Amino acid sequence: MQEFILETEGLTKEFRGFVAVSGVDLRIRRGTIHGLIGPNGAGKTTCFNLLTKFMQPSRGTIRYDGRDITAMKPAEVARLGLVRSFQISAVFPHLSVLENVRVALQRQRGGSYDFWRSDTVLRRYDERAMELLADVGLTAYAGAPAGTLPYGRKRALEIATTLALEPTLMLLDEPTAGMTHEDVDRIVALVRRVAQGRTVLMVEHNLKVVEGLCDAITVLTRGKVLAEGPYAEVSRNPAVVAAYLGSDPGVSGAAEVAHA
Ligand SMILES: Nc1ncnc2c1ncn2[C@@H]1O[C@H](COP(=O)(O)OP(=O)(O)O)[C@@H](O)[C@H]1O
Ligand SMILES: [Mg+2]
């Protein structure tokens, strides 16, 4: 087993001459929670799109779990366990919370998009769907239309549908964005729980969350890696302080700078 579940070399993405991701060497240690941070426009989401193969890199290679996945399609890497949390737009608002997870399970298990099988077949997924809802604290919401969930609970549902795909490496893009303090605490606990037995790579602006959750972080600025290492070490790095954390020594202040 490789020590690093994910390794990129010289990962680069250009958009019509604009270099959004530039020569990124990323190493994610198996079994850890790894944070990807950096100011808006740094290239974090583009990195995620490259890693999950939603975009093809202009240059560079991606190795996942010991194999070169650079030329693979999104569905192939998802099948190998590299899964990005769905965006809220991917939650079907008129389906119930339970049905949303069931659809995700069907994709994983059946490999077919034929939702309209017999009720008996569908019900086989319900048991597992209820387990996943319990994992993310949504048991009480199982029958509710997904569209009626409060924001923080929608993110939890998103995580449940991601878990349905049995990720080995789970990518979360700003899981606490736009949340109330209470929701943030709940998502932090949830990420910690779902990280057991897998690897998590997360983009996160809230540095308190990063500090509390992440074993290691990579700081991106203008598409390049500025620093990588444990949070305590990287957050003291003068280049990181200057470029990202700004002059404000307060962690929450810095997070706001990052959001600006
Ligand atoms: N599809 C695209 N076409 C052109 N430019 C893009 C595209 N996607 C992202 N960019 C640009 O690449 C840079 C990095 O964007 P992004 O990866 O979304 O940053 P982050 O997630 O760190 O905020 C930004 O300047 C953005 O405008
Ligand atoms: Mg982004």
C-alpha cells in the first residue's frame, strides 16, 4: 500500500493562456484529513476538477492509489473510490431525503440509471440508505423533500450521498461555507466521523475548522503551492502569513480575509 494515496506532479491547467493551476505537486497521505487552502481564485476548485477528472489537465500527472489516473474519465475514478461531494444543485429537491440517498446507492451498486425498477428492488437500498442517514444525523428527516431541508442539513445530505459511493478518498469543497456556528460544529464532527477509515481532502476557508480537523494542509496562491505541512507549522510560515493570512494575527479575521 502506498503511503500517499494521491500524488500529483506538475499539475497544470490553463484557460486560454491564463494559468489557473501551475505545476502543483500535491501529496496526500493515506488515512489523513488534508486541507487545501488559499485565497479566492487560487485554483482550489480547479484542482478538485482536475483530480476528479471533470477537467483534463494541460500538463502533469495524477497518481491515485498507485495508478496513473491522468487519462481516466470521471466515472472511472469515482469507481476507484475517488469521489467528490456533490454540490447542492445535485440534490434532487422534490425527492425525499431517503430517496436521494437511494438514487446514489443505485448508481454505486447497480451501475445503472434505471431507477424505475420494482419496489422490491428499490427497498433493498432503503436499509443501507437509512444507515447512511443515521451516520450524518438525518434520520428524522428521511421522509422530507430534500428541497425543504435547512442549508446545513442539505450539506449533510450531500455527504450521505457521497458516502453512498463508498469513497476511499473523499473530496469536500468548502463543506462549511455559508453555515451558522451550530451547523459548522455539526459538520466538523461529521467530517471527523466519516474520515475514519478513509482519506479526506477538503477545501475550507474557516481556518478554525482547518486547524481543528486537518492533519496537514497545502496552501495555494495564484495556482501554485506556497507551503505544505502540518497546520501549526504552515500557519507560522512567513510567506503564508504575508500572502494569505494577512497582517491580522486572529485566525477568524484571516478567514474573513480569505473570503473577501
Ligand atoms: N472554466 C474556467 N474558465 C476560465 N477561467 C477559469 C475557469 N475556472 C476557473 N477559472 C479561473 O481560474 C482561477 C482559479 O479559480 P478556482 O479554481 O475556482 O479558484 P478557488 O476555488 O481557489 O477560488 C480563477 O481566476 C478563475 O477565474
Ligand atoms: Mg473554489
